[in-house]
Amino acid sequence: MPTEVAPLRRKPVQQRSAQRVEKMLEACAQLIDEVGYDGLTTTLIAERAGVAVGSLYQFFPDKRAVVQELTLRNLDRFVRTVSARFEQLELEHWWDAVDAVFDVYLTMHREVPAFSRLHFGDVVDLRLLDPSKDNNAVIAEKLTALIAEEFGLDPTELTLPLSVVCMGLTFKISGKNFAKYDESANYMNSTIGEYIEGIEVIKAFGRAGVSYEKYAGAITDFRTFVVKWLTSTFATMKLSFALFPSTLIGTLPAALALANGGSITAPQAALAVMLSISMVGSLAKLEVFSENMRQVKFTVENLQEFLEMPSLPEPAQRADIAHWRG
């Protein structure tokens, strides 16, 4: 790691100093699980670690540096654990190694304090691990190198297949969550509508507490579902984008085929590839738009179903509510 981004102001030499730093990192991890990165302060870390704030500043300039050191240690632990797992298992194919990698990741996600919130530092800085590379690119390079070394392959030959495997695993993990997302969002929206539109009637009948619990519960359930879903696919999705972060999967083969066939020149093929990379942002927006359209379609179908319901029968005579008026 470059010296200019080293999180530690100075490395602890004596055992006592090293123990103090370990306590600070442990305290940092506990607090992130409790209050998140935004709620974290150097004062809280020092208090939880049982050290003076001045002692913390001897080693770290700010809370970001503490989290950076914690993330780097988690990365080192991840790589060492994956290497050890490779030695323990009899791996026949490189995709078996990918399964082992994700087993290690999910285990750390469950067991290592703060890892489920920090992952590899994106919550703090997209380039926390290396100022010249995205965090996910750093992880992807390390994993590709490990698998390539294990099977005696060229790392460049693994980039595309690993990316495809990671994306495939993302969809496999998601399973039926796409449909559940629509159902959960639809229920939440209908509950909000009922609560807002019927608030006067709810108050009149003294049901405000019960109705609010239903309203708040629907929102909480939706949030919990979405967070759990995204967390379960975080590793595979981010690694897929890190391994293959552009539209080259379609553009490069097409450009090479046209160039080989004489339809376009080599410079034109190179230009097409460069343009495809610059279009990633636009394609990402298109993906979001398509997701919104999918939700709109789901809502319209539900609305159509509601409109096609038979009308309620009209009462034979109107109810007399005169005696209810004050």
C-alpha cells in the first residue's frame, strides 16, 4: 500500500502500544455496528477502548484513518482465509474456487464485527484501499490473482468468466426477491394510502394507534427486506462490476468481428470500444429507468384489477345520520 495513504501515523513498536491500537480497532468495529460510520467519532472510539483521545491521535489523524486500518486488516484476513481454504479443499475447477471465496465472504459477513456495514470500505470512500483504484477493483485483482495462481492460469483469461459467474450468482441469490420486492412495495404503498386518506375516520373511532402501527410496520418490513436483499448480493454484484466494469462484453466482440471482416477499420473499432466505456453512466440510468417502468407496470396491473372489481351494491334506503351531528 502506498505510504501517502497509510492510515497509521506511526506503527506501534512496543507490545503495549500494539495492544492499545488493537483495542481502538475493536472499539471502532463495535461502534460501527451500533451507530454506523456517520455516528462514529474519535471520542467515542477512545472511550470504548479505554484510552485517552490524545493516545488515539498519536496513531490516527481522524476516524476515517481508524476505519481505513480496520478495513485493511479485514482485507488481509479475507485473503489469508481464502488462501487457507484453497489449501484445505480439493478444487477441480476454478469455479469451485469462486464458491469457496463467497463462503469465506459470507462467513465474515456474519461473524466479523462491522464487516456487514463496512464491507471493503465503500461506505467511507470508494478508493479507501488504494487512491488509484476503486475498492472493488482492488478486491477483484487480489481474488483473480489467487485463483489464477491456484490453477496456473493467466489472470487476464479469468476476468470475463469470473464476471459472468459473479453476475450469475447475483441473480441466483436474488431468486424470487424481484417478485417479492413488487409485492412488498405494493403493500407498503397501499398501507400508506389507507393511513393518509383515512386519518380523520381513524381518529374519530380512536384507532390512530393501531393504524399507525400497521403503517410504520409496513415501511419497516419493506426497508428490512430491501436491505437484506441488497446485502445478500453485495459481494457478487460489486465484484462483477469491478471485474468487468464496462459494456465491452457486447462491444468488443462485435468490434473485432467487424474489423476482421473489413467492415470497419481498426481505429474505428477502438473508437467504438472507447465510446462504449463512456456510455456506462447513461446505460446505468437506462437500467434504473427500466426498473421504474417495471414497477409502473406492476402498479398499473394492480390498478386495472381494482377497476375491474364489481361495484358495491347501492343500499335500498339511505342511512339516517342526523342524530350523529353535533
